[in-house]
Amino acid sequence: MSFTDKHLLGIEPLRPEAITEILDLADKYVALNRGALKHSDVLAGLTQINMFFENSTRTQASFELAGKRLGADVMNMAMQASSIKKGETLIDTALTLNAMHPDILVVRHPHSGAVDLLAQKVNCTVLNAGDGQHEHPTQALLDGLTIRRAKGRLHRLNIAICGDIVHSRVARSNIILLGKMENRIRLIGPPTLMPAGIAELGCEVYQDMREGLHDVDVVMMLRLQKERMDGGFIPSEREYYHRYGLNAEKLQYAKSNAIVMHPGPMNRGVEIDGEIADDINRSVIQEQVEMGVAVRMAAMDLLARNLRGGPTPSEVTV
Amino acid sequence: MTKRLLHNAHVIDPEAGTVSRGDIRIENGMITQVSQSPLSANPNEHAVDCHGKYLAPGIIDIGVKVCEPGERHKESFKSAGLAAAAGGITTMVTRPDTTPAIDSPETLEFIARRANQATPVNVMPMAALTKGRNGREMSEIGFLIDAGAIAFTDCDHVVSNPKVFARALSYACALGALVIAHPQEPTLSKGAAATSGKFASLRGLPAVSAMAERMGLDRDIALIEMTGARYHADQITTARALPALERAKANGLDITAGTSIHHLTLNELDVADYRTFFKVKPPLRSEEDRKAVVAAVRTGLIDIISSMHTPQDEESKRLPFEEAASGAVALETLLPAALRLFHAGDLELPQLFRALSFNPAKRLGLPAGRMTPGAPADLLLFDAHAPFVLNRFTLLSKSKNTPFDEARMQGRVLATFVAGEPVYEASI
């Protein structure tokens, strides 16, 4: 057992062995999910509450499905529509929920650090499903799993992360995870979308996409987060697409077997050309979604074991 | 009034830059004699043995927020006064960023009255430079001076319109009033909760470049040059702003600068996992900035150290970092935190009290802050070495939002005298 934490709040506190352990278990769940009978009982009797203070369709669905496939009782709470509007603070919401005795809390919040704060106040296990511009650990884990399955390893790869890095929690979690697994990370984007001091994390920063993509094994595109931009980060979408949109011509600079990833939802024609996104030889975007369910099952399974204080008698058999 | 003889002390004289064994005689609230050779007590005199501890001019703290009117549950004049006395602060220069803002002679008179009734230490209120601190129309500067305003400031609200600020500066200049401003480019710092850099990027916090302070200061310097105003920058916290300040002083402008105790003793990494008690305004800076600011206090480029005491209740701090309120209480931790700089070898005690007592008095035109006959006997007796671990619930402030909770500190106030009378005595 390498992953012994109570919560999964970010990639930052995880050791590489813990990451490997989660991915190894996730591999088994991929097999389960591809089988005829997609069910396990490892979370039977446990209650999972999905609290999303920010809109989400895919992540919430993925967590819900993961919980249900493991036999948990899953409840979704759309927080942006409820008590927050009535002026309730996050802590009060947490205490209210605590009284319902959930075992697993999956939380997304628009502010960095909000999930950490919540985790300090509740008795159950907390999974961070994205907090502000801080971390989105399960996304980085599913990306890691996708890369490992496509490339056969998750170390010593050249990985380019492209686009709107400053607004992206996905980028932060991936930079940390891929760095811990000893990969070479390149960040490509206009300087306005590059976080300050990011080169100090050991990343190489490129403004020219062709130069940055040279000989990479993995191209990870990010969504341009227009909803987080209060004006003036880029001159226009068409100029952005021209300089930083991934198309066949720019992809030529990467290795011939390089894979293309995107955390979704995509803006076709803004950061990625539709044809590349749909190219089954290059794009692993659909696999990412599939890995998402498996990784979340693995993470919740391991956290539930930690919650019970040890491995469950019923080890996963698939 | 009692006549007192404080004997067997180590007297810190920030004006002379000395620490020496000495005795001090007090009559009618004033220092009447300072002697390096032992004085003998007269029969009608109350003698106090200082046991060789340090005796310094009481701290004059520019920029204390007392939450009256408006938010008395956070801090009242009574609680702030007790906290100040316990912290060795003999004069609180209070901020007008209350609700409503102190921008009219009527409100100023109200708080001056409240302050006199409730606090054992001196209170000198500041008034808003513009009405409602909105940065649009200047407040009644003349009437406010008559009502007792010691300086004019919109606190952390920057008067962003240079025309309005220039007019307020020149009007204040004609009346000889001191204007205190917050050097910051507000369009850059809007919404920021951290200083941009690796730490803020990793934590995903909205951040402001340290350059925003330089930009604000540069603009203000240009306007002082234009108007000739008396100007004090409330907090200089970054290395990049220092050369601009140095040039302005060299050019003979009437400019001084302060910094907060938190920016001198903490850095951005102290925020760690989103600890909101470390959220202050401007945000904590890098260690390089902190060191540069400490060096500037040592050389005297930065004149004044303040607590920037800002009480916040638990509710406004127990929120996600971005949403949480800024500010920290510091009346009682100002001295032990400042002594960290002494114990680290960064500052000598006279340098420290030059920034805590002498310079603020000089800038505000007060007779205090000195260790000379004729100065008010506003004094502070302290043990610079006594160690303790701070428990925030023992603070006398109503709000307990200190970043030094559970911190190991050194230095305790033994007694505080205002006009020769003890307003605080440590229970030993």
C-alpha cells in the first residue's frame, strides 16, 4: 500500500509509488468496465455525495458512474443552484453534509483551496474534482493512465502541454504528476496565458508552437477558458487558432507516433482542428474519457480502503 | 500626578541611536531627567526598579483599524486600547476605513470622544482624503484638521484618478496636512490574493505583480513633485519600489515610507495550504522582497514600521482564500515580531525604535518618541528575550486573526506608561 492518504486533494502530496498504485488498479477497472457485467461491490453500503459548486457535465457523470459501478449510493448536489445563493458559507454547507454521514465527498469549487478547506471540516473522505485554478487530480491521473497505455510507459517522455495554461488546473496537476514521474515537460502558449514563475518548476516554456512540438511523444491540448477571461488575453480566436491551434501541419513537428490529448470539452477550430481530434490514429481523446471512469473507481476504492483502515477482504477480481 | 523614578533600566534612545544603562525621572507626565548615573529617589517619588530591562519610547502605530463605527464586534476602542497598552503601543493613529468612513468632522468628533472615554493610550484619528473613500471628491480637509485629524488617507483605496488626487494633494499641502497613500496600481491588483510568481501559480491564486506597487509609487511621486505635498506611503513591501523611493528622497521631496510588520517578518510561502490568517493587503511577498525591505528599514530608507492592525472575525476568514477578508491583528504581536529582526541580527534596538517610535512621532509632529527631558513620558518597559508561544485566544483584541498563532516568539512587554502613568503592567 503506497497510497494511504485520507483524501485526494491534489497530485502535489502524492509519491510516485502512490500514483503507480492508483494507475495499476485503474488498469484492472478498465478491464471490468469493458466486460459484460460492469459491477463491483467494493463501495457497497457507502454513501458518495457529488458536490459541484461549478458547472460540470463530464466530470460529474464520470464520478457518478464510477461510484455506481462500485456499488456506492450516489447523490448529486448541484450547489451553484442552492444554498450558496442563500448566503450559506462553505463551512456551514460542509457541516450540514457532515451530519448526513457521507463516506465519500466529491467536490468541485470555483476557488483555489476551497476543497482543502472543506476537507478540514468534514469527517469523510474528500476527492477534489477541481478547485479554481489549483488542481484537478483525477484528470491528471486519467491523463497519466492514457499515456501509459498508449506509450507503454509514463517516464522519460517528451510531453507538450499547449494553450491556456494560466487558467488551467488540469495543466497544474499534469505538470506536477508528469514531473514526479520524470518526464520532460514543455509548455507552449502565448505569454499572456503562461503563469508567472512556471519555468521554475522545471518546465521548458515555448512561445512558438512548432518549435515546442519538435519531437514530442505526447501533445496535450487545453481548452481556451473563455469564461475565466476578463478581456484581453488573446487578440482574437482566429489569431489564436492560427498561432496555437493544433492542426495536421503543426502536428508534423511532433514524433510520427505522437498522441494527441484534450481534457474536453473541446473548442473545435479554436485550439484544435476537428480532423485531428477525430483522427483515431493520433487522438486518444475518447480513451481519456474511458480512463476517467476507471481512474475514479480506483481512487475511490483505495480511499475507501484507507477509510476502513486497511485492505478490504474482497480484493478486486476481474 | 505621581512623580516617578524609573531606575536601573537599559534606556533605548532612538534619536541618539544608543542603548545605555540609565535612570529616568518623570513629573507631570513628562520626562524631566535622563541620567546615565544612578539617581536617588526623592521622598515624594514612586521608584520603579526596572531590573536592567529595556526602556524605550512607547510605540506610535500609524494605521490601526479600530472598527468603530460600524463593526464593533470586530474591535472597539476599549478592546483595541487594552491590546495596544499590552503591546507597548502608547499612541494609536487610527484609520478611517470604517463603516461609514470617517470623512466628516462630525464622525471624527464622535470617534475622538469614544476613543478618549474608552482607551488608556493616546488616540490620534486620521480622516479620509476623499468622501466615502470613493476617490471622487476631497473631504472637508480644513474642518477635519480643526476637528483633530492628524493625517488624511483613503487607506487601501487608491485615488485612481490623478486629477482628483493631485487636487487633494495640493489642497492638503496648503493646509500643511500629511497625506498617507497606498502605493498600488489598482487595475493590476484588482482581485489579487497573492503576489505573482511560482508560489501563486502553484496554488492557482489570482496574483498581482510586485511591479504594481512600483507603478503606484512612481505615479504618486510624480504628483508630489507636481504639488509639493507632504506624503507618506503606508506600506512599501517590494524591492523594486525602493530605488524610486530613494530617488524621490534624494530629490528633496517631502516623502516618507512605512512598511508593515507582517511584510518584514513573513513571506508568501507562509500562506502554505491557503491559511487565510496570512492574507494581508498588499499580499505577502517573496523572501527576496522581505530581505530588501528589512535592509531598507536598517538604512532608514523606510522610515516607519506599523502593525497595520486589521481585525477580522472568524467568519470572514473561514472562507476559501480568494473570498476571505484581508488583514491581521497585530497590536500585541508588533513588538515580539519586530524583535525577531533584532534577534536575527538584522536591526539594532535603536534602529527598531527609530522606526517604531521616533520617526512616526517626527513625521506626525508629535513631541513623543524621544528619550529627552520635555518629551511626554510615554514609555515601554520590556524584556527582549523572554520566550513564549503565542496563543491567539489570549489576545485582548476582540478579533483573533493573527498569523503568529502558535508561533514561538521572544520579547514581552513588562509595563507601558502613558503620560507617566502605567496603563499596562505584566502580571509576573
